[in-house]
Amino acid sequence: MSRREFTQAIDFRHGRVDMTHGGGGRAMAHLIEALFVKHFDNALLREQNDGAAFALPPGTGRMVMATDSHVVSPLFFPGGDIGCLSVHGTVNDVAMAGGQPLYLAAAFIIEEGFPLADLERIVVSMARAAREAGVPIVTGDTKVVEQGKGDGVFITTTGIGVAAPGIELSGDRARPGDAILLSGSLGDHGVAIMSARENLALDSDLVSDTAALHRLTAAMLECAPGLRCLRDPTRGGLASVLNEFADQSECGMHLREEAIPVKPQVAAACEILGLDPLYVANEGKLVAICPPEDAERLLACMRAHPQGRDAAIIGEVTADPNHFVQMSTRFGGVRMVDWLTGEQLPRIC
Amino acid sequence: MKYIDEFRDGDLARGLAATIAREVDPARRYRLMEFCGGHTHAISRYGLNDLLPAAIELIHGPGCPVCVLPIGRIDSAIELANRPGLILCSYGDTLRVPASGRLSLIKARAQGADVRMVYSCAEALTIAQQEPEREVVFFAIGFETTTPPTAVVIKQAAALGLKNFSVFSNHVLTPAAMAHIMESAASVSLDGFIGPAHVSTIIGSRPYEAFAERYRRPVVIAGFEPLDVMQSILLLVRQINRGQARVENEFTRAVTPDGNVKAQACVDEVFELRDRFAWRGLGEVAHSALAIRDAYAAYDAERRFDIPMRVVADARACECGAILRGEKHPAQCKAFGTGCTPEHPIGACMVSSEGACAAHYTYGRFRQPAAAPATESKS
């Protein structure tokens, strides 16, 4: 396959990234070929042009494009790593706009001295996630920064997809009376990351929920084409998504705490750390808003899908000039679920 | 979640609420102050007000350690942090408290100061061990609950012979502040107190007895779970109805009459009473704070860096003082929700999640603003 001759194989066991790997010369070409092209292997990438050119599938309605940068710390965490996270994150952003993702682009900013073994592990994980999602990584970029100017590796992925004609999802489409659905338990990703951080010795079997959701969204759109809003509650969690919807749609939201699924490990960790699961990040969950008459059908469709097994109807959209998100607590009172203040957990994705 | 869910049970809450509603005298009002921010937070987060009869009014007290920290002390901390080579460590909320000149520790950090957020004071000690060539100061705040760990790290630093670690002590005392509220707030009629939870695990229930007797007000020590608060309200209503003013302990699963004697001894070994200390909102309160004893002077940042005790006036638009004294409800402050929000706090009550303003803003502002507090005394 290679037209170039490289005199020495890259030492992926003990070697480290150095400045030449981002320098545009032979070392960079070698790394791209022996690592990225090898693992991401697909026809478009193999062409090794600066960009990828492709035709759109017939019957395409609108195109969807999304991009996401990943700076998670630590790079490897229970249930995933920055590699698969960077694929899932962008696939999900395309899916939440009603698109079926077609292709991904990936840009790496790598710190000088970063172990090549770790880089390969990340790339292999990305390749597997892309393969499983059926969304090839067709173009990319590699930059190396001096030691101390980065933190291991940052990955930006961009996705492109197509939405079928008639699909119109947007955060401003919620109407009073609409149902609010959640695809599964809250906070798994955030708590898995926290428990992997060294200064918090939480011993838990919890793993991140990082997953691509485009097959779930495709099933949901087929079952309920009148779906109004979709969003994945990543940083800022469920609370932030609902406040965004409420502001965009100029309405209020009312949740029932007892309907919101939270795993006991997550509830316990949040208790210890003083966090609220409503604000903790997820990487494999979505929030949907649909007309009330579609709610039960949509719920059944979600529950029939592996990524929506624990889905629930958690509340409804209300008329509220203040655009407040409120919640009936399990205890019997009502509280607001406000915007997140400050930053709850830095570098969560 | 075992041992937690039991204290958040909705059915039990409704049962208790019915009992409270049955026992209150609808012809009078019950103005109860929860001293601690932990209670304020629980009341707001679980929507307790929705379960209580109209006769009961909960007044938020000054028991939020971040909220009562005076501007002058934050200014001093920022000055410390700006010293070349110095690392200032503190708990997360402290970093956002507004200081003079629109500064805060988090802004000082953005301007280049080395300010680090730690989860425990032990982390600060570890940083001092890892960076022996740099001065490390732990900016210590908090009531009796956080004082023992600070005492422990000072003793550890002494045992290790660390030369680069010191503590800027701002530890304050609960009973002194409670007494101050009763002494100074003649216009405020408080009928009873929900007593501190975690603070009482350290100091025990005994220190409140003199208070209850002197001011003729019942005190019920309560845990931070919502059912604890409901139960303590019921106990207070019963005492008030009978004209009693006793100390009762609802939080018996954690609080004993004598408290944690070992922790008290540790604090006593390292700290001594200050003659006076300025609290935000309350002003100078006698014998209300702790300084580091001479025996540990080497670990006292105030002496090591010659930090003066300075008094800086609170922001004029801010009603934090009246709110901390229980004279005003957060919604009665002109700046609330307009000039002062959790993102851009003017006063400290808007900073910590335990602060009365932040709790009301975050959880309760969909409610109508509370009525003005009564002015005449009823008990």
C-alpha cells in the first residue's frame, strides 16, 4: 500500500511523540500511515488527500454538520477513553439534529513526549467506535505542541450527516403539554470520570455510558416523525438541556423526580461529592420532547432499543412566561431546576 | 441509597406535615431560624415550604461559612496569593467570593496568581511536601465542623517539620453568632432555632443550653436530611405551644451531649479564642473566631506574612447583612436576581449553594417573594 519507504518501524511500545511527528515531513507521513490510515482504514482516507470528496446518498433532505472537541481527563476511564468518546460525541451531535451521520473528520493535538503506545490505544479505540457506528473517519489532521503546552492529547472530531426530508428537530419547537422523555439513567459518565481521578478515591463498578445513539434516534424518528426536540445531555446534564429548550421554546418544564432514573452508585457518589445527578454529564443518553399523543408510542419504541431500555417519561412542557424548569420532588415539594452555576466538573469530555 | 432514602421518604413527609398542620395554632405565627446553610439548602432543594402550613415561617440564618467571611479577609487572601512563588489553597466556593475592587480569588488566578482548589486541607499539606521550595498557605474557613481537620494538618506539618506550610485561619464559632443575633436584632422576632447538624456532632448539644435558657428560645438540633428538618419543626412547634425553651436533639444518630471530645481536644491544642472577629453582615462579634496558638505560630500565615486585621465595608447595594441576621428575605433585596446572581454575585449569600440568596435563586424563585418579616415580638 505504501509508496514511501520508511527505514525504521515506529516503536509503538516504548516510543514517544516528538515534534517531528507534527512537522509535516517524513516522520509525520510515517505516523499517519502506520497509525491513523492503518486503523481508520477506508477508501476515502486511503486516497490521502487533504480533504475527502464524496457524493450524497439519493433522496437526501438536508445536511447536518457538527463538531466537538475532547479534552477529557483522564484520557482512559472506566467504560471508555478519549478515542471512542470523540467518535460518540460527534455522531450524537449529528444524530440529535435528526441526521444520520455519514462521515467523520478527526484532528489531533498531541503533546510532545506523549507515549505512542497510548496514542495507538486511543486510535484503535476510535477506529472500533467508528466501525461499530458505521461512520468512517475519512480525513484528519495531526499537530504536535511542545511539552507543557498541551495535556497528552486533545481530539476534535467533525461529523457530517443527512436528515430525511420532513425531519425538523429544533430546541425551539417544544409546546405546552408536550411530553419530556429521557433515554436512560443519569450521570454515569460524569461519575465514572470522577471516580477515575486520582484525588478522589471512589471505588465503584460504574462505567461511562459513552455510546453512539444514531440508531436509537433513527428508530425514534421512524416511530414518531412529529418529534420536536432531541438533545444529548452532556456537560451540564439534563438540567442544562431542559433550560436551553425552555428558553429557546419560550415555555416552562415540569419534571417528576421519582420518574427520573438514577443508578444507586451515581446517587451515592453525588451524595458524597455534593453533586446533583441532574447536572452531571452523560455521553450515551438523550432527551426528547414530543407531542403528548406520541409519548407512549415513542416510549415503547425507545425501550425496545438497547440504548433506551431504561427510558422514561419524566415530565411535561408547561406554559410559563419565566421559562422556569421546575420539579416535583420525591419528598412532596416543588423546586426549580436552574441553570448550572459555574463549572461542576472541569474536563469531563 | 440505604441510610439516605429513609430520610427523604415522601409518605413520611406527608404524615409529618399533617401532624404539624394539626398542631400549629393558626392564630399565631412561628418564626423559626435555621442557623445552618445546610438546612437552608435542604429546605430549598426538597421544596419543604410546600409541605408546611402558612403559620410557619422559616428564616435563613448566617450559618454559611463562605457567606460570613468578611471582604477584608478575602482581600488579604488575594494579597497573599499575589506574592511571587506562593501557592494559596482553599475550598471551591471560597474562590468565588467577591472582594474589593470587583476581585475574587478566581479572578486573581486568571491574572496569574497560583490559587488551587482543594477538597481537603490534607491536599494543601501534600502540595507543600511536593513543592518544598514554595510557600503554601491554606486559606482555612468554616465553622466547628471544618476546624478539627485544620488542626490536624497543622499538627502534621509540625511533626513533619515543614518550613513552607502555613494556615490563614478564619474559623468561626456557632454559639457566639447565635447569641449575637439574639442580642443585636431587637426588631426581629424569632420564636425558635433549628440547631446545627454537623457542627453539633463536634461540639455536642450542651453548648446550646445556656443559650436556650438565657434567650428563652427553644433549640432543636436537626440533621440535614429533609425529614430531619420536618421533625425538628414539629418539635419546635410543640415547645413553642407549651411555652418551653429547651434544647432538644433530633439528630441523635450523630450528636451526643458532649460531642466529639477528641476533636475538641485537638482544636483546643492548636487554636485559641480571638477577642473579636468581623463577620460579614453581623459586624464584630466577641469571642466568635479562632486564631492559631503561640505554640504553632510558625504555621500561622497571619504572623508569617504579617497580615493586618482590616475592616472593609460591604457593597452598598447588597442586603446580605440584613439577610444574614434574618431581618430580610433574599427577594427583598433590590439587587436580588438583577445585579446579583450566582454568576455575578455582589454579596456572599449569592456565592455558596448554602447561602440564603443562592438557595432561593436556584431552587425557589418561582415562588412569590415572602411577606415582610413581622416587627413585633410574639413570644
